[in-house]
Amino acid sequence: MSESPEEIEKKIKTWLVEEYFDSDIVLVPNSNVFFQIRITNKKAGPAALPSYFTLTKNEPDKILVSFYWQVHEMQIKSINALKEDARKTFKKKLAQGFLLMHLDFRPEPSMEDTQKIKVIDRIFLDGLTKHAIINSLTKINCAHGYVLSLFDLIMDQGFDPYKEL
């Protein structure tokens, strides 16, 4: 790493301010993290989920860009109410969408019992530019919209996953 973590952090925060994003440092008690920046989009309002830029000591050659989606109880009940085949189709479509967006997808605690969804993009430090930062945030925001739209489908009455997905 030619730049220090502090220099990388400062560069990212400068670019975010230039593009009208609010950002703040998240104190991470885990010593495995150089820094973590929480980002919110001023234009999106209070409904926007925060995204995070993280530089870890395990992967010091890349910035991890992520967001977490907490699955609401009503959404979990709607998924569980689907027939087994429909549930499998829904979960496959969820995973396929992230794959097509070139994003990592981690259901927590498991795919069978998804209560939280973590979506991750990576920016290698040798390609760290303002464009890469904004592009990654755009991908993460699109993934958030994708999650919302899939959950909206299963919440609608009369949802048929074989026709709707």
C-alpha cells in the first residue's frame, strides 16, 4: 500500500463531500479494521440505508463497500408463507440478481433463515478513483432497490413467483 490508511480515508471523504454525501467515521472496536466510513446520501432522505467503506487489515489492498438490509418480520413471514418451490425460486432470484450486478451477497445467519442481507462490492486500491467510489455506491444503491423490489413482489397478494420473477 503506497498511501497510508489515513491518506486513503481522507481522499475518500473528500470525494464524498464533493458529491454531496454525508460521511462519518465509525469507531470499530475490532482491531482488524484500519477505518470504516459510514455514508448517507443527503439527496435520498431518511429512508436511505447507510453504506460503508471499510479498509481491513485482512484485505489491505481493497476497499470494501457494503450495506446491510435488515429483513422485517412481515417480510420473513411472507417468505415463509410461500410454497417450498416458490421460496427456493425467490432466494435464487435474490442471489442471481447480486451475481449479475457483480456483488457479493451474504445472507445472515443463513440462506435458509435470512434475517439480514449484507451486500459487498470491492475497489482495489490500485484503481481507487473518485469514479470508482461513486460507481461502487451506485451499484450498492441499485442492489438496495433490487432487494426492495423483490420483497415488494412477495408482499403483494396473489404473488406467483413463476410468473412474477
